[in-house]
Amino acid sequence: MSDPLRMSFDVACSADHAFRVWTSDIGTWWPHDHTVTGRDDLTVVLQCRVGGRIYERTPEGAEHDWGEVIAFDPPERLAYLWHIGSDRADATEVDVRFVAHGEGATRIEIEHRGWERLGARGVAWRERNHAGWESLLPHVKEAMGKGEMCQEREM
């Protein structure tokens, strides 16, 4: 039905740093306009283990689930079910690979798949997520560029 979304980019930092930014530091770079509540005072959490939740928490303690970690292999791979703003039964899968290229260089490879599970809604949901990734990736690239003196590299 719908092909997976595939994106990749290179950063001039270690795979370990890139993995840590994506996972443990997700709350430092995730944009508030990509959340359920849209609030700028919330906390974004990715529990770093298989079965871990991905969610947002408001200062009042309300939590909104976004997904569930299904593979956690630092610093090479992270995969999760993704259902932000929808029912878990409609989850798609995001698979992120952190491929080291020598010291201080990493290629991030993302595959977002499972649109066929959504039936007729799959095509529109895929397009919506494509736009979401386009606006999200600059935030993670910028965050990966901090802490290890790394910069995005053009390939």
C-alpha cells in the first residue's frame, strides 16, 4: 500500500552521543508543537529500555502516551511503536539506526513503516508524518551538534 518513509543524515559526532541525544535527551530538543498538548512547560520522556514508554507529562501530572520502545540497542539501534495523538492499535513503527563512520561521524538512518495497518487512512497519515519528520529533524540535528563539538555534515 504505502512505502515506508526513509530518511538519513550525517552528523559529526559519535554514535554514542547521537543515540543519547535521541533517547535520554529527547526532552531537550523535541518541539512543543509536535506534542499532544502543545504546551511549552511539559516534559518529554523516552524510557530507555524495551517496553519503555514514550510520553509527555504536564506540570499537573497529566500524561499522554506517544509510543513504546520495541528495540533498544545502544548505540546502534532504537525502534518504537508510534501512536502520538491516536490509539495504540493504530501504531506505526519507527526504526532508527546510528551507523558509526570512524571516530566522530555518524549516519542516522530512519525508517517509519506500518502504514498499511491503518487501511484507507494510511496514505493520509503517512503524508502527515512525512511533513512532521521534515519539521522535526532540524531540531534533533541541532541538538546532536551540541556537547561533542559536532556539526551536521553535508553528503
